[in-house]
Amino acid sequence: MTGPTTAPREAPVRTPGAFLAVYKLVLRNQARIGRILAVVALGGVGVLLGLAVGLNDPYDPVYRGAHLVNYYGLTLLVPVVSLMFASSALGDMVDDKTLVYLWLHPVNRIVVAAAAAAAALTVCLPAVVIPVALAAALTRGGADLVAGAAVAATVGVIGYVGLFLALGLRFRRALVWGLAYILLWEGFVATASKTATRLAIRGYTQSVLSEYTGVGFKRATFPLAVGIVVPILVGILFVVLTGRRLARTPVD
């Protein structure tokens, strides 16, 4: 009786062509019309909300704009779009059993994970950062609000993409698990204690926005440098962990 086929021993990557090949493959798989339309619709709603806030001539446009960016951009758009694309980057290939074809080439598994993350970032960063920054600008809250929104959205996408890339490889129903993290952990549990807040990416993105605008949020407890660096490190860490898991994942 033969046991399950496992990934062959890794061989070092000799050319950057391996990264580029995996990147193009994943990026091509990401470009599905349903996902693209959903992302455009979500971003468009944010832009319209920003326009509505700006046209209402609020007494404090920075405060109104910061709360719009927080509640719509950082709470909904950034994590949900990242989840849609990052969880499917490798998860789709696991589900349709095409991941095995990557094993036919001597590609280091961390390179595969990094290429998949890069493909997801290629889609998520413009799809998120542009509408969030545009919505902030339309509120007429000023340059600091726009800069804070753009930076917070950028580091948030990096952190979430790494996290959800790993989630998509580990779980079959990654969207469900990802939404549970976004809605339950970040939405409720992370408000219970400072320890839980440290384990929620939203706490760091809120802190970045708060530092730029001076508007306080309940979980905005980190200095600017920590708010920027930690999500980036989280994203990198989970990409590495994804690569290590790929090296141990049985394929069929």
C-alpha cells in the first residue's frame, strides 16, 4: 500500500523566472469578473459616501472624514477585499487540485507563497487604497486625512493579505473563517482588552489614522511607527509560514 504523495524536497530557485511564473498564474486566476465587479462596487460606495460628507459641509470635516475612513474603509473595505483575493490565491488551487502542478518545478515553497501574496497585493492595493484616499479627499478633511487614510489602508492590506493567504491554504471554507475573524474577533473580542487589541490588525490601522488626523478611536492605542511596522511584519510572517506549510502539505 502506498502512502499519500508529498511534495518533493525543495530545491533552490535559480532564476527569478520561477517567482514571475507563479505570480502570473495566480494573478490570472484572480482576475474573475464577479470579484472585480464586487470590488468596484464596494469602492464606489465609499467614494459616494465621501462625496456626501463633503457636500453636507460638516462643521468638522476632519472628524467626519476620519470616522468615514475608519468605519467604511478600515473596518469593511480593507479587510473584506483582502480576504476575497488573498484567501483564494492558493486556496482556489487547493480546491481544484491544480496546486500539484507547481510541485513539478524545483521552486522553493516560500517563493510560491511570496508570489501568491504579490499577486493578491497587485489587485488589492489599488482596489482599496485609491477609493479610500479618494473618499477621504472628497470629505474635504485636508491633506493629513488623505495621507493617513492612504497609509492606514496600505499597511492594513499588507497585513490582511499575509494573514488570509495562510488562512486560504489552511482551511477549505476560508471566507467563512476570515469573516469570523473580521466580524467577531476584530469587531467584538478585540474591544475587550488591550491584549486582544494587539492581535487585531484594525487596532494598528486605526492608530495610524488617528496619529495623522488627531481624531481618537477606541482601539487607536499605538504610536505611528508601531501602527505602520506591525501589520507589515505580520504580513511577511504569515507569508513565510504559508511557504513552510506548503513544503509540508500533501498533494494529490
